[in-house]
Amino acid sequence: MSELKFDKTKCADCQAVACLVKCQYIDLDRNTAKQEWQKVINGEDSFVLEACTTCYACEEYCPFENHPFYLIVERQEEKGILPAPRPIVTMWINQCQPVGKFMVGKIERKALSYCYLPQFNALVKGKLFNGIASSVIFGQEFFCNAVYLHYARTSVIKERLPKVLDNINKQGIKELVCLHDECYGTFTSLAPAYGIDVPFKPIHYFEYLYERLKEYKERIRPLNIKVAYQRNCSARLAPETDHFVDDIFSLIGAERLNREYDRENGLCCAEIFRMAKGPKLADEVQRRNIDDMVRVGAEYCVFNCPACWDSLADKVARKGIKPIHMIDLCKLAIGEEQSLKLPALTVEV
Ligand code: SF4
Ligand code: SF4
């Protein structure tokens, strides 16, 4: 089974220990961070392993591409530290296991991946998907499996990811547009970190949308809106894609508001914390995040990940901010309709 490529010597020379010092959930000075991180490296007990919320952010904070978060997850699994109740972990492992059967669209050399998220079926409509809409893969056979980073189960990822990659390869796909941000992070960060070959070119859907929008440039009517961008956990695995958010917004006349919880200081949807750390932390993080959107005068909240949408769309709408997925935002800019909407009636919480 593949082993994590982690370079201890980089940590020995690293004085800033940004992986832990910048952590938004564990408050450590540099000296303590250095000591605790050394324990994690050595495989000793460290409170960091219990305190980690699995927000993924230290993967971005490390300036040396040294995969601190993947190491934390390895250590959590070795020590039997579960960031969620065991029945929930087991349920996730069981319900997403490959079954050896799948349905795909009319696959071409270039294809779209819905991962295991049916929301993309609603989102993939209109001109931006002309010529590719039927070249689609979906289901647990193509599920990126990165979610198990939240459940201290890199062993499941290491076992299943090579099969998923093989399933994709067998379709003859040479270029895969990853509509789920987490798939792109899996193929460009997680797989290489474990020495797993990716036999096709992953393309982030931000890049895809940007290129398609340029094709329809004459149709673009600037939206002239102020937006809060909701940065998701897996964006931390591929921070090099963040500039496409700015590029797309600039093309379609959306102003990315300068707010406290965006970019490196972004807050994830926090729903995963609810199981791991209890509702108090999850509610508090969501409240801080949404209050920040309100404070800067956001008219729209733009979502990258459908899971963030499920966790937060209703809550931002209650504050008078329109939730919209990035794909739908691009559709609006060329005069098409938003497809992913909240139900008319929502339950009061
Ligand atoms: S993981 Fe990265 S940031 Fe953390 S101590 Fe090692 S080199 Fe420094
Ligand atoms: S994953 Fe998030 S909570 Fe865990 S150590 Fe890294 S930055 Fe901190």
C-alpha cells in the first residue's frame, strides 16, 4: 500500500511552523507548536491529534508542500483517534464503497466528473456545457474518497483511490473536468503525496468555466454585484486555483468583497465539526462567517462546493444574502437561469 511522502528534514529547518501556528482552531505559540509538531512526526501522543477539526488548512499553510494535514490523519488512524462517532465513520465507509457497476454518459476524450454528488445534475445545463454535457461520470466508482480525511481513514483512500483512477482510465478519458473541487485536490495533491499515478489530466472546473466564458464574451452582461466567496475545505488542497475565482469575477463584473474570512483566512462550512466537536463550535464558526458576509455588504454568497451549499445556503438566505453556486453565477452572466435553488419553503431552525 502507498506510503505518505513526508520530509521530516524540512520540518527540522522550519522555524515558523506555519502549519500549526496559523491554525484557526488550535492556539499555539511557535515554541509549543514546534514541540507538538515534533511529537506528531515521531508518532508520539500530541493533543493536536485530538484538537484538529480536520479543516485541511495546514496543507495550504505549509510553505514547503510537506503535507502536514495528511500526516495528522495518518497519526489519528494509527492511534485510533476518531474525529467523528464510529457509526458515522462506518456508514460513510460502507455507503461509498465501489460496487463494480456504474452508469456513464457518452464518454469522450474529455469528460465531466460529478464525483458522487447528484447536485451537478441540476447545475450542468446551458451553453457553458455545450459539447460536453453528456460526457459524464458519476457514482461511487468515481468517488474521489478524500472525505475520509475527515474520518481518520487514509487506509480507505489508499485502498480505493487506485481503483477509482483505474475506473476513470478504463473509460478512455484523457482530460477530466472536476466539478467537485475535492476531486481536483485529490488528483493533484493527495494522490501525488502517496505516490499514486494519475493517468489523465485533471482540470479544475474554475479553469474550465473561465475558458468557456471567454468563448461567450460577447454575451456577458456585467452583473455588478458584491459577493462573498465561501471557501471550502478542499480548496486548501489546491490553493493555486484560487486566482480563477478572481479571474472569473473580473470577467463577469462580480466584486469579491474583501472580508475577514476569505483567502488564507477562509472558514469552511464547519458542518463536519458538528459531529467531531459538537454543535457549539460548528454554530459559532458558521455565525462568524455569515456575520462577516453581512458586515461587508454581500448581496450574494458564491459557493464552490455543493456540500457547503447544503450546510450554509439556507442560513445565508435567512440573512438576506442570495446563495449561488459558482456554475450558476457564470450562467447568470451570460443570461441563463440559476439552476440550483433553495426550496420555496425552508424549515425554521
Ligand atoms: S509541515 Fe511544513 S510548516 Fe509544518 S513544520 Fe514542517 S515544513 Fe514547517
Ligand atoms: S487541519 Fe485545520 S484544525 Fe487541523 S491542524 Fe490543520 S489547520 Fe489546524
